[in-house]
Amino acid sequence: MGVRESLELKRRAVEAALVGLLADDGTRLAAAMRYAVLGAGKRFRPLLLLSSGEALGGRPELLLPYACAVELVHNYSLVHDDLPCMDDDDFRRGRPSCHKEFGETTALLAGDALLSLAFQAMAEAPCGEADLPLKEKALQELGRAAGVAGLIGGQWLDLTLTADKADEKALFRMMAGKTGSLIRAAARCGAILAGRLGRELEALTEYGERLGLAFQLRDDLEDSGRGGSPSGVDAVSVLGAERAAALLEENVGLGLAALERAGVASEELRFLAASLRPGGAR
């Protein structure tokens, strides 16, 4: 089986599990939650978690709930990010954003519910007695990544950072929080749930950090052709397109090098990193 086929099987497994978690009870709130998550996005973060865990011997039945959880956290953040009090975006993934389709109140509650569901999915993930410490450590990992030290802190910087104060250091701190935190956590959680807490975890940590930066650099380069960031502060505005492109390639290379140094052999992880290069499939 080729790498594209194996990743597609994982994507389908995530999709099916998300459908199971997002039950349709006939309410408008449930419809908004399903609208925000199902059939949208390429599942980069859950694929990263599943691939890192599988590469290190993790069990799919323990990895899958955490893969779904990281995707639920990601999509909750998008729902809230699009709200008028944040970025005020009317469209997401080529269709009306959640608040445009369901109203601001329902969208706000749908985002809250997706975040709660993520932690419920992790708490209910099946495991044996011996795996409980790993499960707890992975839950803590995603909790930190979703909080002030990660996603929320990065979003706050994104909202408050002004062009006159946006230097390279501030830019990378913002990127590492709002985008990199969940990508880093996905890579780390795979290793943690596989019980590999030594050099493999260190390698997946660097790999995840590098991919998080590369992911945002690629997004900013693509967005620059469509008018740039709504806040006016992004990699292209601060670094220039040429340096942003060079840093994208550098971070992909450093992420791959981290895997190689630790002997983590995974065609899927290599493919996911390479997909962030300009023109790469994602």
C-alpha cells in the first residue's frame, strides 16, 4: 500500500469516528457542530497524531479518540475565530462560516461544545490499566496546547499585535501559539500514547514545532495572493515573501532531520512534512 492510500484509510477512520461523536439529535446546535466539523478540512492534525503513534507502535484504538479530539479543538477554534468579535470572516473553506449559517449565538455555543466534546472523547478513550499514565499525559498535553500557553495565547497575540510592534520574535511567538501548538501536540501525543517518552518524543516534538511554523508560513504565503491577513500582521508583511518561503523550506527540512536523527522511519510523517512545501498536497 502506498503512503497516499494509507493516509486516506486513516482519514476515513477519523471521519467515521467524528460522525459517531457528533450525533444528530435534531437540534440546531447539533447541526451547527456537525456543519463546523464534518466533511470539511484535510485532517492534517489527526493524521499527524495517528502517523506518529503508529510509527512508534501505538495502538489504533487508543490513538483514534485523541486524533478526533485534536480535530475537534482545531475546529472549535475556527468557529470562534470567524466570529464578528474576532476576525469577522463570512466564509470558511469555501462556504459560509458557522455564524453566518446558524447565527452568532449558536456558533459560539457550538464552538464551546466542540471543545468540551474533545476532552470527553479523550477521557473516554479505552485503555488498559498500564496505559492510564500515558492517557493522562496525552490529555494534559492537549489541554496545555489548547490553553493560554498555546492556542488561546497565540490567538490573543494575533488580535493585539499591531504592525508597528510586529518584529520577527513576536511573529514567531504568535505563530507557535495559534497554529504550531496543536500541530506540536498532535505529534507529541502520538509518541506519548505509544509509550515512547525518550529520544523519539524529543524528535517528534521538534518535528511538530517545525511543521507548525511551516504550516503557518505556507498559509501566509498563500493568503498574500488573496489580500493578506485581516490584521495586516503575518509572515509576508513582517518577513517579506522571499524570506518567508526560505524559512518554510528550512523548517520542513529541520523537521525531517529530527526524525532521521532519532531513527523514526515513517513514510507518512515524511509525506505530511513534504506536503507543506509550495505546491505540495495537503
